[in-house]
Amino acid sequence: MITYSVRLQQYQTDWHITVGGHRNAVKLRDKLRRQGIAISRLQELDGTANYSFRIPRNNHMDRFRLQKLLGDHCQVRLVW
């Protein structure tokens, strides 16, 4: 099993999640959508193999709940 890193950052009104690789980003995004979380479209970061998406803060997502959801995904390693 390959582990990939996920970067979680909090901005003004959103959580930004950055994932290395398109396939990994799609898998994680789809998993969170199945949990009922509203997620933005994937955006490719210029010049890298990283992709990001946003989760609006109106989902009442605090850092602890989001870390738990990401940690439940068996292939994710959170990076700060």
C-alpha cells in the first residue's frame, strides 16, 4: 500500500486540502463526498503534480473532525 501526503491549510472561509497526484486527489475527494461533505472542483497547482480542493467552513468542519476524516482514509499521511 502506498501512502501519500495531504496538506491541510485553513484560510479565511475555507479549508484547503492539497494532495500529491491526480489519482490520489480524486480518491480522497470522492471519499469525502460520500461522507456528505461539499467540496469544490479539483485545481491543478501550476508546475507541480499537486492538486487542491476546498471545503467551505459552513460545513461546521473543525480541525479535529477534518483530521479524523482524513486519518480514516488508510493511505493518508497528514503534513503540516
